[in-house]
Amino acid sequence: MLRFFLTLSLCLISLGLLAQNRTYTYLIYHKLSPGLTVQDALPVEREWRAVNQAAVDEGNMIGWYMMAKQMTSNPNPAEYDYVTVIVSPSMNIKGGSPAAMAKLYGDSVQTRMASLNARDRATAPVVKMEVWETAGAYAFSPDFTPEKAPVVVFNYMKPYDPKAPWLDIMDAMKAGATNRLKDGSLSGWAFSKLILPNGSEKGYSLLVAQIGTNPAAIANQLVFTGESAKAHTQSRQTFDIVRQEVFRVMEFTNRPGTTAGK
């Protein structure tokens, strides 16, 4: 499966500063070819970072991230090795303009992109892709950057009772996350629902992303007080965590006007 440019034609998962009320996150899962490691994938992903940075600079994309899997409760832990993430203001991913791509590759855009796609497939083919929608349920520290907070915990969930009004606790969960941003135990939080593909055989339909400096700080329940404790209790009573995974951000795009670490 080709990456990025093929997704443009699909017309269809957040981990960045979400400036819009509604954003779409593409989670693209990669399986390394036999004998290769994440380090072998970095040159390819760094080139994708440059391509996607052009789209971010033009405001066509909110962010792109490469996250290596550190831990998982997946009964098939070898299903994939890392995830690339595209955060978009719409379901249709829009890349960099022809002018931006020409600035990056000169008059060799088609040749260079064909080479990048071929190296991508040879290094770490895509084994699955999901599209998630985030509608207002997110909170990030004002100075958030993946360089300072590189750890991401994904809780893939489903409601115990799909017919119950579970959306009612979203405000409480956001308030609890905001409280944790103040005490520094979290740097970011987002709640998303699965859009595509969304079949019951997946076992989950919701996703909470928690972002921080290390897994211990994110998971430490001793820091849950006040709104945080209330939201945590309500969440555990309402949602079944079907799978939990821990990632480390390896590469990422920067927002226009910023540099890494600022």
C-alpha cells in the first residue's frame, strides 16, 4: 500500500496541537521487513517528515508523527512495529502544493516520490490504517512539543453499554485532563471515535491518547485528585480498555513559526 499520496485518492489517529474543533487522525501501522529495525526505517520516515512538513507549513495538514511501539497488551504483539500519524483538518488529506514539492525536489518530484514509495514498501509496509475523528475533546499544554513530551499512551476502548449516554462524561474527562496539565503529569490528552474501518470485530471504537514525559508519570494514579480522580473513576466505570499501547515519538513535524524544542 502506498503512503500519503495514495491516501489522497481514498477520500476518507490526536497527537498535536489541534487548532480546529474537529480534526481527523490517520493511524498508519507499519510492519518492518524481516531483519530490519526501527533504526532502518528512520531515513525513509525522515524524508516523509520533510514532505509532510511542506503540507504543515501551508496549513494543509496539522501534523505528522512517527511513533515506535514500546509496550502493548495486544495478544499479537508482532502485528506491527510502529505507527505514523497524520492529523488533518478534514477527512481528505491534502499534501503540499506543487510549488512546495518543487522547492523540495526541484524538477524530480515524480521520480523522487516514486523512489520514496518504493523504499517505504521495502522497509516497512503498511499493514492497516484507521481514521479517527476528534470533536472538541482534547487538551494540550501551551508549550507542548513532542521533543519535550515524547511518550504517548493509547487506550483503545469500547463502552460497556453502547446504549448508555456515555458522551455525557466527555466534559468531565476533559476537565480531569486539563487539571493534570496544570500539575505536569500530562502534556496532552485527546478523545477520538473510530470512523473507518469501524466493524464490531475490531473490539474497540474509541481512543484516548495521553501524552507526557514518561509512562510512569502518565499512569501514576496517585496524582489523580479532584476533577482528575472523578473523571478517572467515571471513565473506568463507563469504558472497557480493550487494548493499551505505549509509543515513543521518534520524528515529527513542527508548526509554522516554531523550531524543535520551542
